[in-house]
Amino acid sequence: DGKKDINLFKLFIVRSLTKKIASRATHLSYGLGIPGLDSLILGTLLEKNCSETDPDRISELRARQRNEESELQEIQNQITKTKSPQGSLDLNTAEERELQSIRGIGPVLAERIISGRPYRTVDDLLKVKGIGLKKLEKIRVYVVVGK
């Protein structure tokens, strides 16, 4: 009975790792725009990790997984940085599509920003519904008032 419990635990760990790896690999593949990268990553990692389900090695595998997740997060952060505009946008003249190029600003928020014009300072964005201190700090580097 104890051996059956260990085998069930091993199966649970392998399935958990597989789902998490598949999700991250798909997101990375989509973010980089490289079709099939997710299958390559998943196949390589599963081949490497599925054979190592000894309960004594589980903590080591989890540490490895956390490192891989950290690396993937770093790559995802680099990808999102490239999606934001390269220069600063003037809040009083930027078009809706330009505002939407900033991560965190969708069509509704862009329209609210445009409706709230004119702005004297970037901090005036706090008056726009949907923009709080956290969002303002994230988008501040991409906007100016009076280029």
C-alpha cells in the first residue's frame, strides 16, 4: 500500500510538472513568434525530467523547475519591453493606437486618456478611471506632457 502511494505521488508530480512546463513553453513560443518551439522545449524537458521521479530527487527537480521558471519570466519580460513604444508619447497628442502600444493600455483606457485631455503633468493621469499608482508607475516611462 505504501509503494502504491509513492507511485501515485510520482505520477502526480510528473503531471504537475508537465502541465506547468507545457503552459510556459506555449507562452514562450507564442511570445517569440517561433512555431513549434513549445513542442521542442516540452519534449526535451519531459525526456530529461520524467525519468527522474524518485521521491528523494523531487526537491532537486522543484528547485530546477523554479530556476527554469525564473529564466522564462526574464525572457518574457524582455519580450514585453520590446512591445512598448521606443520613445515617449505626448499624452496630449498621441493617437489611440499609439497609446494602446503601451503594455497595460487597451482600447477603453486609451479612449479615457484621450477624453481626459488636456494634461499638465503625467501625474494628471491619476484622474483617469482605471489608472492608479501602480499602473501609472508602469506606464510613466512611456509618456510625457509637451514633447
